Amino acid sequence: MIKQQITEKLEEIIGKYAKEKGIENFVFSVEEPPKNIDADFAVNAAMLLAKRIKSNPRIVAAEIIDLILRDLSGFVDKAEIAGAGFINLHLKNEVLFNELEKILSAKDKYGSKESNNKEKIMVEFVSANPTGPLHIGHGRGAAIGDSLSRVLKHLGYDTTKEYYLNDVGNQMLVLAESVRVRYLQLKGDDIPFPADHYQGDYIKDTAKRLIAEGKNIDEIDFKKEAVKDILATIESDLKDFAVEFDNWFSEGKIAFDKDADGKTEVDKSCEYLLSKGDAYAQDGALWLASTKFGDDKDRVLKRSDGRYTYLASDVAYHKNKFERGFTKLVNLWGADHHGYVARINACVQMLGFSKETLKVILYQLVSLVRNGQPVAMSTRTGEFITLKEVIDEVGKDACRFFFLLRAPDSQLEFDLELAKKQSSENPVFYVQYVNARCNSIFRESKSRTDITENADLSLLNTNEERVLIKKLAAFCDTLSVCEKTMSPHHFTAYLIELADIYHKFYEKCRVLSDDSALTSARLKLIEAVCVIIKNGLDMLGVCAPEKM
RNA sequence: GCGCCCAUAGCUCAAUUGGAUAGAGCGUUUGACUACGAAUCAAAAGGUUAGAGGUUCAACUCCUCUUGGGCGCGCCA
């Protein structure tokens, strides 16, 4: 929270200065300088402002520094010009000690805001068709979506996690038929299984269950039975992955459920678009005029045979989201759906919302490799690696951490053999080890009677301790970067860096020593480390065990 | 053919959205446990950020082109 504080104060001081020079709404940034620079924060305002007012950056910097030293003497020890005109700030140690106190008193609430009423956010993710178990690619979407939601919740946003269930459409008919054929085969009928139907064993499992239940074939709703089993599997796999949804939204609800007038939500949203002139009839079909909002062609909503397309449902679904009061929609889609972004963006604007209301996060697909050979990932052939298999092999924590190590838009190669080996080499253990080490010290410290709760934190004055406290405070900065970029992957990098700093501190500064006052202070410091490590791992949905 | 994404150390990836000498893990080389956990630390090696131009005080980051890879272009979902 230090950086935010300083930034706000600098914005006030420098903003006023810029205004005097005739520049309104001057924007600059406060950054962490590179490691070789001895300073806590770097400000680039002088370079940017000098350009605007056609002056020398170093002259501008000198004037700003005077103002900083005058108005921020409680925070800043030293301010100096460096390089092309950076203003480097050195913080007073008291600022760091105060922040440490804040972490210790706020604990898991550190960096959180009680309520942030700016937005009511829906994060929709996974949303895999209920035609088979989740595969590894869904795992990536699940990890990103769930962690992003955790970050947004921590920041005080009213956040809802939703799974959109595509339980309507052709693939459902194929699914039902797949189970029916397996059922008949198990009953002894010598009939072939169609090559384009779902091949997986889970289809046979459902068929077996139906036979065991002894129902007459005429009484069986094969679609319903298959979806029931598959959903149970999906839900259980997600639970093992520490992902729980606030809501499961069935496409059937908007496609089949009718109101008093006998209309579905899909009917009504199409009528709405027609009335607004955003949909039109042509060639016997109903079209969405998505080119009006930047799509490269118009799209069919209702086929000439009278059946709605998937898009029609999706329009109604997004309309429904808005009707539920959401002001910000986040959709996580696999990159193979990117062609769909333009039309759904158009649809959001037709519904009267700005383009920015919807944020589609495309995550690149995971390509699987086993023994150097690419593994195909088709649900229909049955040759896929499920999320469950990977969790069973490498563990939930390592798996989530691995997925969150990468930015969503970078392609990711997942080597199954490598993943197995990583059980002791994965960076997640490096981070978790910090918590284990701290707790080991806590256990050891229990036998001491000279420890005081009111430790004098100002004794924490080595360089290692200073660097460590600064990094702890940067937890808040990481939160805001994740918020700004709508991606939680910055937390893995942050935690690895924090762990690195902690392990260095551990080697250099012994916590339990003959010096009671210093021991007490350092125990407080590592208590804060545990708070931040736990909070950070919690953002990722990863555990922080006390023993490993 | 058109469109979207990507290309960074031997490998897998970061880089605070335009900042200073581009960082981690794995792998390689060398060293450190008779005090809190060696799942650790210290040190070394490893880069023309695919290539070429351009914008800028400042470019891995923005623009143009080239090359290479992934994905998408249906009255499928």
C-alpha cells in the first residue's frame, strides 16, 4: 500500500506543479527502479513534463524535488535526479515499519477493500460442453478464471463466478445417441458404434448404470442421464481443482423455458433486436446485423428451418446477464473461439452497453506432449488427457501454479512427463517452503520465554530486512497490476520473487538468537511473511502447508 | 486468400502495459549443513528480445514489412 500512498501524494504535488506550468491532468508513473539503482521508487514525471513544456528534464526534476522534500518530509528521506531525468526517492524506514504493522493487524484482509461498489462483475469461465470430462485445456481456463475472481473479490468487487452450460444443440443429440448405442450393445445388440460419436468410456459407464437400474428403454431420457453423469464428474473434478462456481446457468433455461406469452428468452431477445433494427430477415433466416459494430459479416440467429443458432442463445444469455445487474462481464474463452469476439462485442453494444463493458480474455490452447509426441485433444475420439489425470499425477497445487505462471495469451506446452517430474522441482514448492520454514521457527520459538509481543520493529535495519519488508508491501501493487491487466498470473512471479528474498534473508539473518529484542522483532517480520505468502497463494487457489 | 494470437538464455516462461545494466525455474559448472528445515543459499556460464525499417529523451513493449508457428474464417456448438 506504500506505493499507492506515495503515488497519491505525488499526484497532488506534481499535478499542482504541472497546472502552474499550464498542463492539466498530467499523468506520470511511479515505478520500482532496477536492482542496480539504490532507491525505493522512481518517478518519470520530469521527463514527460519537460517535453510538454519544452524545458530541460533535469531542471524540472530539480524543481519537483524541492517540492517533494518540502511536502513529503514525513515519507521521503532523500530524493535525487538520475539518468535522463528520473527522480529517485528513498523512503524513511518508519514508513516500512508502519506498513509491517498494517500487515500484522490486517492479516488475510491486507490489501482488501471492504466494498468496491464501482462494478458488479461476472466472470464466466470453463463453460465446457457437458459432453465429456474436462480436459487439460479447460484446466487452464479454470485456473485463470478462478484466480482472477479471487483477486477481484479481494479488491472488494461484487464478483460472481458462473459456468454456462451448453445443454442445447446438435452435440446433445449425438451424446444421447452415443449412450443409447452403448446401451443397446451392452444389451447384446450387434450394432456398430458411429465413428463420429463420443468414444469415451464414460459413455459406457452411463449405459452400464442405466442397465443396472433396470429401466425400460422407452422410459430412459438418454440425454438427461448422460448430462447428469457428466456434470457430476465435471463438478467433482473442479472441486478437486479448488474451483467452485457461484452459479451454473443452463442454456436450456433461455432456450426452452417459456413465459406467460409462450415465449422463451431467446425469442424475446431476437424480437428486441428486430425492433431496434439490429436484426433483419433475409433468405428465410433471421440475421444479426453485427457488421454495424465492426464484425466482418452478419450472422444468422435463426435458420431458415426455424431453429435458432448458438449465437441466438448467446445473445439472450448476455442480455440475461445485464438484466441480473452486472455492470462488467468477463468471459474466458479458449483462443479457438476468437472469431466469436467481434459478434458478441456487437451484441453487447446492441444491448445498449459500451464495448468496454465486456472483456473477453482469450487464453491460448494448451498443447500436450508425451514422450515428444503431440497428443491429440478431441473429445470425440476419446484420445485426450483429462484434467483429473493431470491433477492426480502432479497435484492440484502444482497444476494450478503451473497454469498461472504464464500470461493467458502465450501458448503453453504441457509435457506430461515433465509435469510428473516436477513434483519436487516445481516453483510452487519453492514458495510453499517459505511458509514451512517460518512455521518451523515458530515451533522452535515456543520454548522461549523472553519473546515480547510489542517488538521494536525499528531493530529490523539490515538491508535484507528492508528489502523483504518492501516486497511484502508490494503485495498491493501486484493486486492492482492483476486488476489493471485482468490477469492473475503476476502473482506467481511476485511470490517467487518474495520467496527468493525470504530465503536470502533466512541465510543472512538468524531469527532466533541471544538478542531477545531482535528475536522478537524478527519473529514479527516472519509472521508478516507468512501472512503475505498465504494471501498470495490464496489468490492462486494454492495451499500453504505448515509442514511439507 | 483474409483475420486473431505468438516468437525473449540450451528448455519452459516473466518483464510493474513505453523506463535505467531484459529476469526466474529447469538443465550445465563450482562451492556451503556440528545453530531456526539443504525442497535452501553463494558463485559462474548462457541474449543483436526471429529479421529489417520507423516513432520516442527512452522500445521486448507502439507502427510498417518479411520469416516462422498456433488458431479461426458454417444457416456447427
